Amino acid sequence: MPAGGSLSVTSDPASVTISYIPADSTIGAPENASGLLTALAAALKGVGPGTSLADKVAAVQRALAALDTRAACGVLTGLANQLSAQSGKQVPAGTAAQRLADVRTIQGLLRC
């Protein structure tokens, strides 16, 4: 994440919203890690071995709800590793690449 941006975290018992607005943003629309995680969970439903990929996204969401960024980052690293390992095997290569890009974006927002 470039220096000079604005990072905000809000939470309630049901959700966590993490937003980042780059200092050089011209449109002012924040990146929303919660929205990205929701989309990632939907995209990974039924993909790969069992439910392990979707389960990892759910674990990230729980960690963020508990305001435990370190745990969320650790699970995101595991998710990235699993996507890389399963690329072209139990996860189509194109899907793995797209979802890995999503994970990297979320890691950037969280400053993992």
C-alpha cells in the first residue's frame, strides 16, 4: 500500500469493513476488503478439493471480525499457497490465477 493513503476499519458483530483510499486517488472510491472477501468466497464455492478454499476465506472473515489482522494474513498466505499448489490440478489454472490476484489485493489492503 503506498504511503499517504487512508485506511479505515469498522466492525460490528455481523461484519467487518476495511477500506483504503490511495493518497493519489482521483475517484475517491475505497477498496473494500470485506466486499472482495465476499466475492472471493462466492467464486471459490465448489472449487478445488472439498470446501478447503472457501473455508479459508471464512476463516479470514472471522479473523477480521475479531480484529486479528495477523491471523487473517496468515490464513491468506495459506490460501495463496493452496491456490498455487492446486493450479491446473483441482483448480483450473485461469481460476487459480484470478483468485490469487484477489488474495494479493486483499493482502495489500491489510498490509500483510
